[in-house]
Amino acid sequence: MKKQLVKYLYILLATGTVVASSCSKVDDFGNLNTSPNSPAVPQTSLLLTNAERYLGNTSTTASAASVINANAQRLFVQYMSETLYTSESRYATTTYDYSGIYNNPLEDLQTIIKLNTDAATKNASYVTVGGPNESQIAAARILKAFYFLNITDRWGDIPYSEALQGLAKVTPKFDTQESVYTSLFAELKAAAAQFGTGNLPGDFLFKGSVTTWKKFAATMRLNMALRLSKVNPTLGRTEFNAALADGVLTSNADNIVYSFLGEAANANNIYSNYEVDKRYDYAVSKTVVDQLNAIADPRLPVYADKTSAGTYVGMPYGLTQSQSSAFSIGTVGVPGNVSRIGQQFRSQSSPVTIYTYAMVQFDKAEAYKLGWITGAPDDTQAAASYLAGINASFAQYGVTAPATYFTQAGVAYNSATAIQQIITQKWIANYMGYADETWDDYRRTGYPVLTPSPAALSIDKLIPRRQNYSVTESQLNGDNYKAVIARQGPDVTSTRIWWDK
Amino acid sequence: MNLCLLLLCISHAFAQDRTVGGTVTGQDDGQPLPGVSVKVRGSNTGTQTGPDGKFVIKVPAGATSLEISYIGFVPQTVAIPSSNVINISLAGDTKVLSEVVITTAQNIPRSERSLGYAAQALKGGDLTLTKQPDLNTALAGKIAGIQVSGTSGANFGTGGVRIRGTNSIGGGADPLYVVDGVPVPSTSVNTDDVQDLTVLKGPAATSLYGQRGENGVIVITSKKGTKKGFGLEFNHSTTLENVAALPRYQNEYGGGSSQNWNKFTYNPAVDAQGLAGLNGQRYYNYAVDESWGPKFDGQPYIPWYAFNKFDADYGKTKPYVAQPDNVRDFYETGVEVNSNFAFSSVGDKHNFRASYTNINRTGVSPNSRADQNRISVIGTVKPTAKLTFTSSINFNSISTRNAPTEEYGNQTIGSFSQWFHRDLELDKLKNYKNPDGTFTTWNIVGPRNQSAQYWDNPYTVAYENTSSNNSNRTFGFLQGSYSILPELSVDVIARGNYSSNLIQSRTASGTLNLERYANRQVRNRENNYVIDIMYNKLFAEKYSLKAGAYGEIRVNHNDDLNGNTNGGFTVPNTYTLGASKDRPTITSTIYDKQVRSVYGFVSGGYKNFLFLDLNLRNDWSSSLPANANSYLYGGASTSFVFTELMPKNSILSFGKVFTSFGRVGSDIDPYNINSIYNSAGIYGTFPALTVPNTIYNQELKPALSDSYEAGIDLRFIKDRIRLSFNYYNRKTTNQIINLTLPSTTGFSTAVINAGEIDNHGYEVTLAGTPIRSKSVVWDINANLGINRNKIVELYPGISNFQLATFGYVGTPSISVNREVNKPFGTLLAPVIKKDANGNKLIDDDGFPLYSSSPSEYESLGSYIPKYTGGVTTTVSYKNFTAGISVDFQRGGKLFSVTQGNLYGSGLAEGTVGNNDKGNPIRTPVSAGGGILIPGVRESDGQPNTTYIDPQDYYEGYIPYVWSEYTYSASYVKLREASLGYTLPGNIARKISAQSVSFTLVARNPWLIYSAVHGLDPSQSNFSWMEGGQLPGTRSLGLNLRVTF
């Protein structure tokens, strides 16, 4: 009996010892909670790659926003018509979400700037691998400005000064578009002046070329300045000339282009729609085909495919679904009775142009006409730039036209209709490019002349003047949302933003 | 100090003369009875049986017999045999309903009267009433305060369970399922092996399980051998399953988006000669996947297959008629063959049971099947009177093939109720593959282009775009228990749970979407080690004391390898990642976590009518910041059986009040503390990295949830009427949530400790036995649960938590919100505008005005039900037993994407019919057709008189005004019905069987009430919405059960 008792005691003591010895370190788990799945520090060059790649984002989920190739804007300016299901071209879709732009590229760029600025991190190898601190900051600031410009031109007043601060500012206020523009002008100037020497290894867009970054920044300012032609011509003029002086695009070789690649993960979105999803949602619009046919434009065979009848036929814009039933776009192998978008715009690796030399020439033509460059309206210079713009576009697409093209009515420069002609040719030149610029021109000048969808489903039945904020703003940032609609006007597509006068 | 006490006890014990031991079991089910009083006759010496029904007692010299007594059972006096081993089987006292023994946290059996919190128990038989293959569905309507969100039988899915509503701001989670101490997913529970099941609801009941018990715990005890000697059990059922509910479709108009016919003109230059006969015949636009086409007239038209040279009807026209059953006919009769075989052996020193279950099930969707093999072995050996070893091993293999998915984009149901033609002939679709290997589809681009526009043939999806999910799980435990003293024992337990899953899916080469293969392998491992010391003693026959102390370490490891091809295959029909044309996407993630815990309880009772329980637990979690990874919590509960102090009376036979307080702490998944960066794919040769959209939090604290509970249990007229009522109030502070942020912060969520969330509710159970005679027994049990949640405080500056949003790109969206101090789970959506009198405001064109911007969205109410409940009843008459189970939900909103599309694409019955002028609404407005939206004109306040085209309205105008497709989710459903017959004992014995029974079972036989036409809210695929939901199924089967 005694023996057994001793045995129990030993067992208890042994158990106690085990428990006690593990207790001394019971709260120490070592590195167990360090994720083996993701890096804890970022190579900043890789963040830059991601921020650039978002330009070509083609995600169709509601939370992600397209930037340079957004279907809505291409529909608003009637480059394309929807084939079977037409609600977006009838303006039934009004609410777009910029969440993806803030969350992804903007936050990545903000992080690049932060890591390259903070004394504690700027010399870390994962930061310096991205290039000289100053150059990384400069590139990040310019790209950031581009995204903010895209957002403000679509939605109007936007969170800017209080944005991207994480938990430090959980409900960022909306800044007026005017103040955003002022900030962006300053930001772009300062950033362009900041570049150091050395490569930017993550920069696939401009291959680290400081010159291209600077031209990109100046061209962006040029377009921004022109946007002020109605609301603040004085500032617009000053900024326009300042941008010109800093050096904008000077040839087609300078064109700012986002290149897609011959791989599924980086495919052009029209290609994906036609050949991966096989939806064929978009045909060339009748507006484009009729306009180009009217002036026998040599770009038509580039812009559109022939139908089964061997002709170019545009899909009428914004029909009801019942009406659109009579048209068929066919498939890549078998054409239908309306034209597909041309091969050059729908291959897997077809690029999308953002800013082109032609666009710059049309910008200058308009500025000459406005008297911004020489001090008084200058039709001679405007006509020359206008012509240079058309020729730049021809060169861009490798087409030529007989001399009669330039002398025919509607194309030949006419002082009385100059702005309409300039913007119309700019619209043609920018076909299937960064259509926001074209939509901005339409809103600012009323050109090209576009007939809204005859079956519009929007309240005012007109082409949208802006896009509505997403429901997350009204529900998660309610007070600031209420303040902005009180200031800017109702959150509807007919409300005009600051520069849209 | 403790040690000294122990020594005293031990020396006291050695003063006795003789040791007698044994087991007390219940006569009905052979299950061990814990807490039974064992007394030496004519002395003050006594003890109680332990959790396993065993007792050991020191008997003074000269004593001859023991008195065994237990509430609800007939007391017995037994002579002490010379072997010193007594096994006693107690008969239930028919005068008083047997005292229910409830298995509580950590498998500690307790008499129901001693519980200071709500816990509801079911017997295994309650779960297998109709052989529901899914445990959660089998619980529906049977437990107060739990909500089961079912799933369609079509995908073999498992339902979700919410105990006491949604405790958590993020939408809640399923409770913890614990089988014999091992936490497992609900799908690993084999209802045939369940002895009993207890639902523990609040923190006072669950805190011994730690953080994983925060959503409630379902404690399951496996069956053990019940009969001394060898036992054999055979159980078989065959069940047939059919589609029950489908939306109501129209059968007046066919495919297309225009009532105008297209005319086919034969062109010898491009068309094959076989089409010559179709020249001048009519056809509609096959590319459009909706039914706003021409009216059925029985006249010839060119069907889609007439252009397919391989089709028997190539080049022929067909009469243009509706196919009213084309969706229903797609679904087949599913067959489930469920067999269970078990044997057991019980002896003085061992108890062994092994069970094998095989379920072969074909689904209602063609080519879908689910097969299960389950083996479980549980055994106990008792080499000496004081030493017990128990071990259990369970192996589950579940293999599912081609279970159809739900939601909008699904290629079968996603089409049938959202985008389809009402004239399609199923027989023609069955030829889904042409002899040349190409696939046919109804949704062709056009007469001269057989490519699919938006949809594959549903049969192509079923037979070619296949998927499979093979999961294997092994779990079990090894336990050694040693009784140091009759009242003191130690246990050492090692538990393991290992699972692996292989999930594959393919998109076949040559179908609509790009060929694709995906392969995902998930492995989970959990090891769990426990040491405990238990003390159990009755003092002076008045005071009972039970206590336990535990130390536990839990180690979790998960890894997940997930790959899919990109850009198609290098060689068609090669379903392997290596065939990927572009770089395949491969992700691998590893999760490691450890939780270390010490915990214990003390439970005291006085004269079997006053009880007090205390428990305490401290956890250390690896997933919390190092300086905040320790958290202490616990609970106290008390119960008072007041009828023990009252004179015996014939009205109130039992009465108990109870109250409890509990706190439970919880942590979070690993890797939510330190910031990380995510891989973001690659651009050519440029890899990309991105800042995650979530802000991680190094300041995180453990979450604490406090709960108070009080209740009363009453039984009247010899327990013929039983009523229990309880109220609970739960306050969660510092709950760890992924707070939704405006994206303009640069992030969309942040891991934070939320301020405060309150949750309270009531649970009522009313049960009775209206008839109890020799030949007829009628039992009925009804329950009701009400739960209310409120967010008191969220995060400084943020007053809303957005649970989810739904909408198509650019369209108005609907969102589910949890706003501070507002009803929980509010749906905010665009609405049709109304005037002060509630009339719809109509524009001059006859269309209603609706919210054009989010600032005008309105609340449609909460998706949380007002109350949920159920009624089960069984009647037995001689050898017949019949039972039904009904469950219901009142209130709560549900919005239906299916309904929106059903109307938008002209499939719904509501898109046809006559208007008040007596003309078909699809007739052009100019010819007297159209619909009139009742309301007043916004311009002049006069009643609207302008008719509009239904297609313009349903398809173009309001498909995104989600308020129009939001319904009450109230429903009443007959979930189960059964009718059984048991062979009389003398006949059964002729085949040497103990019992033989046949049962006719019906599952989901009748959706008695639903406000959403053709859809079953109890099966919605999300708690607040439904989209492309699979049709509900009902089944009918026969069950045979034989025990030897």
C-alpha cells in the first residue's frame, strides 16, 4: 500500500514538473505567427509594376474600376455599340466604383513614396532595389496624379487631401475638383523636377526613361489645362503654356501607350470579350462608321472589320434589346451583319493609347484657336496643328489619304467651325484609346456631335456628365458624402462637375 | 496544500475493509448513468457513479447490501456478492419521466436539474427520424433558438446553423461540433453513430471549450455497445429524390428579344444544300438568351438544331410550341442508398463497437453523385478496476462528383431560371456532342454560326465540364484514465484530426469558355493533448462536489495548394496543370497556430435541489500579439429545483429556476498582426506586389463576450406538460472584426477590436404528452427563439459595418448593413419613389421614378428573422409510430436575383397574361396591350393612365431596383415525416432478432408557405439573398432497421 502511494506521488510530481516547465514559457510562441506565405517587406520596384499594371485593369467585378480601357466611357463617346444587351449604352448603369483605384495602385504608390521618404526605410535594400529614392518618388507622384485626374474627371469632387491615410483618417473628406486640379498641377511640376539619375527596375511602362516620365507629366498637364477652357481660361492658358514649355510629346515615337501582352493574364479586354468569354458584346458604332464613311477616311479598315456582306456597317447606338435583335456581330471566324472592332484593337496584345502625338497636336490647334499660345486666336497656326494632328494619326496607323481628303468639306480647316473640327478629328484619332479624354472633350465643348441613345433609360435621357459615387461612400462615409452632394449637386449623372460649364 | 488534502483522503480511504465496484446503467438504453447515489445499507457510507456510470465503494465489514437510487428511476437494493462486482441496471420510473442526463462541456454528464444554463439534448433517434444525410438539416426545428439555413439536396450540400442568432458582426459562424471530445466539421458526424447530442448555447455553458465555443457548441456522444455480449445492428434505407419547387414560368412566348420573326433566306453560295428547304421559313434570334420572343402559334419555325447537319431534324421546321416542363425534365430522380452495419461486444472488462456506413447517392442533376464511406471504431478496455483505456478512430471518405454550383453564372440553373427559352425541347439538348467532337447548344450565334453565344448546352456542362471533391478525414482519440481513489481520477488524452481534400474542376476543350483545369489540395491537421484531474464526491448524503482541472495544448497546421491553368492547354483535352499554355497560377499557403490552455470547474450541489457551478479558463494564443496573448474567462451558474421544497402535488411535478453568467474570450486566425505584402501576378517578366487591402493590427486584444442568462423549467401533471423559458443577454466587447472602411483610405478593411455589440433573446420550449395510454403515446414538442442584435459602438468615426453589397457593374446596388444603434442587418437599396400617401410616383411616359443615386436609397428592413421555431410530434399506436417535424421563420427580408432575372428575361409567369382592358400585356401598347403601373403622375398628381411595354419595364427599366425583388423570408415547412412499423417481439425473435422495424420517410415533403414564388427561403444560398439557387428537392424512402 505504501509503495503504491509513493508511486502516485511520483506521477503527480512528474506531471506537475511537465506542466510547470511548459508554463514558464507558456506565452512564448516564437515565430509561429509570422506568415510564411507573404513577404513582410515589399520590394518597391514590384509595387511600381503593380501600380502601372492597374492601368490596363480589365476586371469586370463591381469593386474594381477600369482606367484607360473602361467600357462605359467608350460607349459614352460612341466608339462602340453594345450588341445584344444594351443597358450600359442606354445609360441605365450609373454607379461606378473607384474603390479599386484607391485600394490598389494609389495605395501602392503612396507606399513607395512613404518608404522612399522615411529615413528608417529609404536606405533599406528592398527600397533601393527600386532605383534612386528621388526617382521612385517622382515616378510614383506622377502616376498617382494620373489616377487622381482620372477619378476627379469622372466623379467630380473626390477624397484627395485626406485620402490614403488608413486608420489615421477613416472618413476622408471630399475636396473640390478645383482644389484637386490646383494640387495636381503643382504635384506634377514638382515631381518632374525631382528625378535623380538611375534606372527604375519595376517600370515596364516607360522602361525607366526619365525623359518619357517628364513628357508624360507635361502632356497630362496640357490636357488638364485645356479642360479649364470654360471654367477658368486664365489659369488654363498659363498652365497650358507652362506645360508646353516643359516639353510634351513630340512624335509618334513618344506616344504614351499601355501594351497588353500575348498571355492570358495581361490580355487586351476586347480580345477577352471576343475570344475568351466569346460574348461579342461590342461592335463598332454606327456613329464611327458613318462619320468615317462620310469623309472616306482611310482609317476605317483599321478601325473596323468587314461584315459578311463585305462592307463596313456600324451597329446603331443604344437600341432597345428588341431592336438590337436584328443585328448580329458574328464571331471572329464568321462575320455577321455589323462590323467587329478592328484587329489592331482586339488582338491579345493590342495596345491602348493614353496620350498620343496626334492628341497633342489637336490640343495645340485648339489652344491656338483660343488664342492661348500667341495671345490672340491664330487660325493659321491652329490649321497647321490640326493638319499635323490628322497626319500624326495617319502615321500612327500606317495609312495615307489622297490630297482630296484634306480639302473636302468637313475636313478642310474652317475658322467658323474650327473647334468642332479639331475635337471631331481628335475623337476619330483617339478611337478605342483612352476614351476618358474624349468624353472630357465632349462634356467641355459639346463635340463631336453625338446623339444620345434613342432609348435612354437615364432620368434626363442624355449622355452622362459624370458617374455616381458608389454605395460604399454613402454608407461608410455618410457625413462627407452628404456634404459633397450638398455642394456639388445631386449624385446623379446629369450633375455637371466643376470644369464642365 | 492540495497534496496534504489528497494524502488525508487517501489515508482515510485505506481504513475500509472491502472494495466493491460496478457499473450502473439505464435499462432502456443500456447507457451508463452518472451521478447515481450508491449507499451501503444501514450506514452513512455512500458515493456516486462517475461519468461512465461506474462506482467504487469501500464497504465496512458486515454490510450485506447496497441501495442504488437515482431520480427518475426505480430504486433498488442489491446484495453484495462475493465477487465484489455489481452491475446494476435501473428501470425508469414510469410515474416520473426519466431524469434527462445531459452531456455538457468536456463530455461531463450532468443531470438536467443541476444545470444553470440552457442546454437542449436530442437522442440519436431524433436525428435519424427520416435519415437526413446532413446533420444540420436534421436539427431544423428541433432546438429552440437555432436557425438552420438549409441547402438544396441537388448539390448534396450541408446547411448552416446559427445558435442564438448572429453573435458576430461579420455574419456569424457555425457552432463548434465536438464528437467525443474531438472538434470536427458537421459533415464528419455520422448520424447513425450518434448516441446523443447536446446543444450548448451560451458562454456559461461553453466557456470550457474556449474561444472555439463562442458560437455555441454541439456536443455529440458516439454510440457504444449497449447489450452485454455480442450485438449486431443493420440499418438500410433507400430514398428517391425529386425536384420540388421551381419558379412559375410563362408558356406563351418563346425565345428572342423581339416578337418579330427573322426570315431565313437560303444562299447556295454559303449554305449547305440540306438547308434549302428552310428557305423563307421563320426563326427567332437564338443568340438572345431570353424569352421575349414571338407568341406561340403552333405554326412551323426553324428550331436551333435544324441548322446542325448532325441532327436528325437537320433542315426541317417544327411547330412553334411551348415546352412547359423543359426545366423540370432536365432533373432526374436521385437515388440514395444508405446502409449502416454495426456490431458491438460488451463484457466486464471491455466495450467495443464498430460501425460502417456506406451512402451512395445520385443527384437530381444529371451525372452528379456523392458517395460516402464511414468507419468508426470505439472501444474501452479495463485491465484493472482502476484503469480504463478508451480509444476511438473514425475514418470518413466523402467523394462528390459534379455537384452543380449555384449563383448567377452557373451554366445550368443559372440559365434555366434566369436566361432561357421557353420553347426548348430537352430531348434535342440531350445530343450535346456531335460526331465530329463539337458541342451543340440552344444559344447559337445565328443560323450560319453554331458557336455558343452565352451558354453551353446544360448537358455539356453536366457531362463535360466536370468537377470532383474527394475528402478524407481521420479523427479520434486515445484516453487513459486512472482512478487514484474512488472519488479522484486522472485522464491523459491525445486527440487527432487529420483531413485532406482534393478538389478538381475542368472546363472542357471546345466548350463556350476557355478550356481550363484546376486542382486544389487542402490538408488540415489538429493535434490536441489534455491532462486532467477529476474529483467527485458526495458528503454526508447532502453535499455533492465535482471538480476538474485541465491542461491542454492545441496545435493546428493547414496547408493549401491551389493551381489552375491559364490561357488554355498546349494540347486540347489534357487536364493537368502541366498543360497550361501560359504560366499556370499556383498559390500555396500554410497556416500554423497553437493555443495553450489551463482550465477547470467546481460544481457543488446541496440535497439535489440547489446547485452552483464555477468554471475558469486561461488561453494563450499564438495568433495574438505577444504582449496580449493571454486571456482569462469563465462563468458561474446556479440552479434551484424549488419543487423539492414544496409539498408534493399533482399539478406542478417539477420546477426549476436557473441563472448564469459567462464570459468567453476569443482570438483570431493567424497572421492578422503583422503587415505583409501580397503577390499580384506578373506582367511579362515583371513580377508585381501589392499592399493588401486589409490593415493588420499589432495592437489587437482578445475579444471578450459576456452573457447573462436566466430561465425557468416547469413540468405539470406528472410531467405531461413541460415548459421551459429562458432569457439571455450577451454583450461582446473588443470583438475582432474586419471593419469595412471607405476605400479612399487606401484600404477596404481593417482588423480591429470593435466597440460593443449587444445581443439578447428569448427561447421557449413547450412540450407535452397529451395522450399516454397503454397502446397510444402522443408526444409533441414546440419551440420558439427570438434574437435581437444591436451594435452599440463600432470604431471612432465609423458608424456602419457593410456586410456585403450586390450589384452588377455600374448598376444600382443593394447592400447589407450593420449600423450603430439601428436594426441589425438592414438592406439598403434603390426604391420606387412614392408620394406622401404611399402611391408610386410615375413619370409622364408611364414609368415609375426610382432612386437615381445612393443618397436616395431606402431601408427595406433587416434580413434577420423576427423569430424562428419548429414543432415536432410523434404518435405511437401499438407497433406503429408516426412523426413529423415542421419548422418556420417569421420575418426577415430576402432579395432574389433569380426573380429579378426571371422577370427581366421574360421567363416569369408574371410577364404574360391580360391587362385590365382584356388584352395580352405583351401586345404592343398601340394595339391595346401593355401594363399600367398603378400610381400617380409626379407632374400633376393625377392617376397614371399611360400603358407601357412589359419588356421595356421588366428588362430595361427596373431590373436593378432591388426593392422590387425583395420579399419576406417567412416560411413554414414540413421538413420531415415518417411512418414506422415495428414487428412484434415474438415474430422478431423467430429470426433471432431483437427488433425489426420498417419506416417510410419523407424529407422536405411540403413547403407549406413561402412568400417568394417557387423558391424556398429556408434553402437560400445566402442568409440575405438568393441568386441562381438550385431548386429545392423532396425525397421519399424506406428504412429497414434490424438489431440482433
